[in-house]
Amino acid sequence: MASVIASWKNNRHITAKLLYPMSNSEPPRTRRITRALAFTILFVTTAVLFVGGIAALLYFLFSEYSGVRNIWILFCGAPVILVVLVVFTVFNLYTRFGKPLEELFNAINSVEEGDLSVRVREDNSDMFSDLFKRFNKMVAELERAEQQRRNLTADVAHELRTPLHIIQGNLEGVLDGIYQPTPEHINATLDETRLLTRLVNDLQTLSLAESGQLPLHLTRFLLADLIQDLTSSYSSRASALGIHLQTDLTDPNLYLAADYDRLNQVLSNLISNALRHTPKGGRISIETGSGSSEKRGVRIMVKDTGSGIASEDLPFIFDRFWRADKSRSERTHSGLGLAIAKQLIHAHGGTIEAQSEVGKGTMFTIELP
């Protein structure tokens, strides 16, 4: 029997394999079921004809005896009733079991051949409805993972291609005498190499975090110290942009056991995003407090009064290379920041969520144990 087994590994990596794969010499299960049904009908029909032949012979030999007539009626009537019952039973069994299983096996064969768009109708059998729902869910996850893999490959190629073309164009221009090797062109080329380095480092961090192999150096520290470091780092930039950066610490003595640098990386990304999307005269606030439960003891919120995120885009903001306006994508960041932030928070056993309204701003909420 060919069957597909799928398992999630490291969130986004799915492996699928076939158990007992069908060889070329072995007929498909659906064909074997059909042959079994045909053999059953043929066997019953032969038995009926054999019994009917004996009954006819007895009738012609002993037709003058009334007792023999009753035996003949019994021998002829019983097989006819038996045939009707067998045909009805076989048809009922095929309708309830054979046909749904045939559809499932055909779908499994399609998945084996690489067609992940196949689905099994879930309303054709109450007995198998749960099985079909699980199969459809499994194939849907496989299809989504495959699509994500293709999108990731295309996105990485796109992100790498642009800086490489700029570097190549600048260097070729200098060699051909079109550009002078001035500090301006050299610095522009150097900026592109730094962008490439940042992109590769972000991809490595994201891959390690998703696979659960990113090392965390947990220490116990005052959350207020981390917030103070962040405000010191971004206050001058916020002032230059005309944005008010403020903090609201509910409990200044709140301690947290976490990786200081990684948590700093997450909050730095959120503040940087807020600065990019908050207009002059806007406000960014960092708030801390107790979590929603004992397992989520610490809550950190980053709020801004920026442009906000459309409701249809909100479910995808933690995806790799997501940008709200792809036609005006900035090249100063890799597009992996929020995806990395989500994985780093999950690595700490916490959660991160976003709420936003277009024209009013966005709020990111982090809860940690």
C-alpha cells in the first residue's frame, strides 16, 4: 500500500516520503480492488449457474414428483435472491469504501508524481471524512512549504542581484574610464558590499533560528537598562527626524532572563521600522509591564503614530522579504528584520504580535517568560 507521510521539521521544513512504494510490476491498489470485486462477482455467478444447472437437471428427471418441484423452486429461487443480495452488498461496499479509497489512492499517486494541488473531496464519506481532511491539510502544508521555498529562492536571487549589478557597474565604469576612482564611487561600491554582508548575515541568523540551532546567551538583567540603552542609541536620530521618542516603564525593577544582545536586536529593528514610517512630529513610545499570564511574565510594547499597515498585509509582515510597498522597497535594509525578530522571540519561548491601523500607527507587543 502506498502512503504519504509528511512531518514538520524546524517550522518550515517538510519532508515527505512514500512507504511501500509501488513498483512497475505491482498493479495500483485501485486496480487490485476492482479485480477483487470482479472475481467475487464472477465466482458468485458461476456458483449460481452451477446450482441452477443441478436444479434444472433434477426438474427434468423428476418433474412428476411435487416434492421435487419444491426442491427445484428452492434451488432456483435461493440463488437468484443470493445474487441480488450479493450484487447489492458489493455495490454498497464499493460506494462506501471502494470509491472513496480509490479517490484517495489516486490523490496519493498524484502527490507522489509532484502534483501538490490535488485534493480529496471531504463530503463523499462520513467514515473517511476525518482521514480526508487530514490528508488535504497535509498536502496543503506541503504545497505552502514548496511555494515558500520557491519564493525564498526568487527573493534571495533578487536581493543579491541588485547590489551585485551596482558593484559590477561601478567597477567596470572605473576600468573603462567612465568613472573616476573618486571616494564617492568607492564609498558607493563599499556600501553595496556592506548591504550584501548584512543580507548574508541576516539569512544565516534566520536559518539558525528557524532550525533551533541559534545559540542564546541567557543572562539576568534589568529590563530598564535595556530600554535605557535603546533610547540612548536612537534619541539623536529621532530628534533629527523631528520624532519624539519616549519610554513608559511600569516597573523599573523588573528583571528578565534572556539574551541581552538578541533582545536588543529585536527591539532595535522595531524602533528602526517605526522611525522609517513615522512622519515628522510623530511619536514613538516603548512601554514595559507585566505579561498576560504567569508563563508570559514580561510585556514590551513598541508603539508609533506612523502610516500604519493595511489589514490585508498584516498577516504577512513576519514573512521573509515582506515589504508593504514593493514598488518603493528601500535598499537600506534586507527585509528580514521582522522574520528574524519573530524567530528570536520564539527561541526565547515568547510571542510577538502586531496591531495596526492605516493612518494611525502600529503597535508591536512582545511577551516573554
